[in-house]
Amino acid sequence: MMERKQNQTPQGQTARVLVEFLEVAITCVVFLKGVYPSGAFERRRYMNVVVQRALHPQLRYYIHATVSGLLPFLQKGMVERVAVIFFNADNVPLEKFVFKLAMNQSYGSAVEEFGLESSLRSFLVKLSISESLTKKLPPGCSWEITAYFRSLPETGTSKEADLWTSTDTKQWQQPPLITPIKSMSSEPLCLQLYLEHPSLSETMH
């Protein structure tokens, strides 16, 4: 187990591991969906699992900067979900990979990082074989990372807070169809990964 850093709260320690994991997991999602040619990625090992790393600097920076910007809010338990949303050419959402999380703010013991990483590793393994659960994307698709906050950070309180703006993403009118992929429950983190697709009535419009 890594030594607990000086002045590092269990929430801070967990958020650090989570940010690193989300960066890898989101890259795997984008690779899985085939939005870019496979040559835009390279195989790497992370937590002893073969994963994909983006080679394109802008792609890598977008994922890294977006997820890293969540660190202070993950730590405080302000983020409820982080979603990777794929849109068609008309900017209508077709599919969402949703990481739903809860950080226990009252947990005060040391975090067993090895156990936490083992749990997160199983998400990466499951993700790599979940292509059959997803929908094939039509040409001209785009995607973005969206965070859903339990409470909004006040603008002007930090430079990270000022980076997050409200989204004008089109919403589905009906409750989505949900396909669970993986979940874990440990202290201080609970995490679920699932897919959302528009309901059948929505796609008929």
C-alpha cells in the first residue's frame, strides 16, 4: 500500500486515484466507440490491465484537463455523475456512458489503495469487453464529457469552478433505457458504470 500522504484526507486520496482511473476509462470508452481510427491510440498497461492511451495531443489534453478539473469537487463529494455522451450529426444524444459516484464525506480511516485499485481495475476489464452492449454510431458523430454536480460550485471561488459552464445539451424527453456494466461499493467510494440509451418511443419521433 502506498504511504498515506501528509495531510491527505481519505477523500483526497480516493479522488486522486479516481481522477487517474477516469482519465484511463474515458479514453477506453472513446476507443471502444471507434470515433477515431485505432492508430490514434496506443496500448499501455495500467493497474496491470492493457488499456488504450490517446496519442493525439489535443485528445489526450481534453480528457486529462477535463477530468483533472473535477478533482477538488470529487474530493468534496459535489459530483454525482461523470458522463461521456455521444451525439449524432444533429447534436442529439445517442448514447451515454455514465460513471455515477458517491464519496462518503464522514469516512475518516486510511484508504486501502490496493483494494480500491483492484476494484477499479475490474471496471476497465469489463469496459474492454462491453462493445456488444453499445450501439453502432452513425457517421458524423461527436462526443463530450459532462459532469453533473449535486451542488454547483460558486463561480469566482476558484479557477476550477470558473472552468465549468452549464450545458445546453439536448435532453431526452422520456426516461432512458439503462444497461448496467459494473458497480462497486467500498469506503469511502461507491461507483456505478452504466449505459443510457433513448427509450424506444423517443427514437421513433
